[in-house]
Amino acid sequence: MDRDANEVFQEPGKSGFAGSTSVLEEMSYYHVAEEHMGAFDDFYEAHDEILFEQEQRVFGEWFSTCWQEAGGDSVKLPAYFGVHDETEALDLKRRHWVDAEEKWD
């Protein structure tokens, strides 16, 4: 999504996404050639649960670091990072994963 809450799609013939200027320095970006997309999709589908869990943790840890660097700890209210409809959320104040329902207690 961009700043105006519009969906952003990859532009034909370009390696990046519409409106983006670069990939984060902390991230490695790999382009999968069209002829290998089937094998990539098959692998991802066969391992989707573990890959999703790892992706969620990596993004959560990255977001937590950004939150801390931006002074998030000075916010007095509870704050969480979570993926929509998932069972866990990262408590940004206590810096650990909790059951997503706990954040409503």
C-alpha cells in the first residue's frame, strides 16, 4: 500500500514496485525468473506454514527495532505488531510475542 492507501503492484519491465525507490538495506531481494516461478510456488505452498511464521517474526522484529528507534517506548499506551487474523501479536512494549487476544484484556 502506498501513502494514500492504494494497492501497489509490480510495474511491467521494472524490478521494483510502483512508487518504490529501493529495497530496505536490511533485506535481500531476489528476482525469480519466470521459468522458475512454478517451482518457487510449489515450494512455497509445500512449506507455507513455516515460511509464514518466519516471515511474521522477521517483519515483527524489524518493526520493533524501528518502533524503538522512533521513540515508541515513550508512548504510554500499549502497542502491538500483528498480521491480520493471526493468533499472535508482538507486544512492542515488553518485546515478546503474545496471544493476539491478550491485547484486548
